[in-house]
Amino acid sequence: MENHQNIAPLLKRRSISADQMREHLSAIATSHSLKGVQRGNLLQGHFYAVELGPGLAIHCVDALELANSRSSGEFAPGLSVNVLLRGELAFYLGSRSYTCEAKPSEQVLVLKSPSTEIFTRQIRAGQRVCKVNVTASEPWLRARLAGDVVDQLLAWGVLSWPADSGLVAAARKMLVLSAGDDGAPRLALEAAAIDLLQGTIACLQQGHAPKTASWRQDSAQALSARLDELLKQSSELPDIAGALGMSISTLQRKFKAENGITVMEYARLQRLEAARRALLIDGESVQQAAFLAGYDHPSNFVSAFKKHYKMTPAAMVKLHLGN
């Protein structure tokens, strides 16, 4: 039997349109799209989303889904913790699909990644979902935890397990605080969110987390981050090496030693990732995405995309957006 007897009936019962949903999500997601619903109401119940500070965001939902839709966005490197109190989550992360259901009891669902991925969740008419989410970015985690701990936490994975009473209590507290008539008190919400994170991290360290650390170290991340900025200005190796104060050979040797690929291969993969984002978030065509990735011929782009992501651009669009 489902253990939902303590969930309040549709907190702050009200209708939420697709436009209102986009407005809510803009508070916690810089890149987001909502497909399938242009007009009318999308949810009936409670939805609350807020960034509590740089790198720490939450959203709380207790709502009946009124229409079929898909919500897509970028999942940046970090840790996303969900406590699912009721309902089912069907979602895609990158090229993989997942489901998590609050049966026979409440579930913890954790998404963790050292790199940016595209996340898409299905919204299904007639389904009630009650959940709380806390997302902490990699910089937020590194400012508070030892480097090796963060490396282990961010080793790529999607994990779920039955929620213990402490995590359920923290989630319920956040849900109630977020539905307060006088507005959610930020300090209390942040404290509850951190309690939820601490409890989840303790569970991961006790056996849910992978035992191997992330392959990418701090120095590699710093060089990659700097390179990302420089690639926006120029894709020429002499320009990049000069801006970093290195010779071309030193840059190539250092970058490959830390990342396992050459600078130009990294630049090519970054363009492919930008093209993937354009397809799934911005709704661009394959031809436009190919141009963005620097390919003169869409067929060459499709081949490169399939080689890297193990599926064609059209197949990935269909997976995430159902087009």
C-alpha cells in the first residue's frame, strides 16, 4: 500500500498555465523549453521554484497534471536530489530514458553528472505528482566539501532508493514552507534544503555512490572552463595558446594529458554539444544545428552526431520532444 496519508490535498490549489510554468522555471533554469502545450492550464495545485543563492535551487510540486507536455532543460554539472512523495517521473537524461515511481513508498531520485546533459521530463494528463527537488551546482558543492568527495558525488549516475523517514520529513517540511500564505521564508527553506542534501549525501557515501572518482580533476576543469570562453572568440590554436600564455605545443600536451583528447577535438565536441542544445532547447532544425556546429553539409553533421551520441539528431529530438 502507498504511504501517502500525510500529504496535504493539493497544496494551494490553483491553475497554472504553460506560460506561468515557464515563468516559474525561469527562476531556476536559464535554458528551458516546454513542448506540447501552447494555451490552457498545465497544472492544478501547487508549484514553487526559487534559486536560494548562487548554485543552490529548489522546486516543490504537489499538483495534478492537466495536459501532456514535455519539459526540457540543461542539467549543468552538479547534484540533483528529488524526493518523490507521490506519482511517477518519466524522464530522459542525455540519450537514456528512466522512470521512478513512489511505490510502495516514497523514493529518493538522484541525478549526478560531471558534464552538462539535456534533461527532459514527461508531463502526463491525469497524473498527480508530489515531489521536492534540490539542485546544487558543482561550484556550490566544491565550496563546501572536500574535492575527492565531490569527485565521487559527481561521477555520472542516476540512482533511486526508498526514502528514509529523515529525508521524507525534510521534503515535507520544504513542501509546507513553500506553500506558506506569507511567502516561503528563504532561511528556513535553505536550512531544510541543506538537511535534504546532507541526508542524501550520507546515503550515497554509505553505498549508493560509485566507488571510482570522476576522471576530471580541478586543474583540468579550470583549463577547460578557460578554453570554453576563448573558443567563443576564436577557434585558432595560436590565438588560444597566446591568450593562455602558452606555446601551441605546451597547450596541446597539457590539455591532452589532463583531458585525454586534443584541443581541436574538444572544440569539435563543444560545437556538437551546442548543436544538441539548439535542437532540444531552442527547437532549431537539423540544418541550422549543422551550421551552428560548423558543418557545411548536414549529412556530415548527422554522421558526427551519431558517432558521438550513439543516435541521430532526429532520433534524439524524437526521444526528448516526441516530434
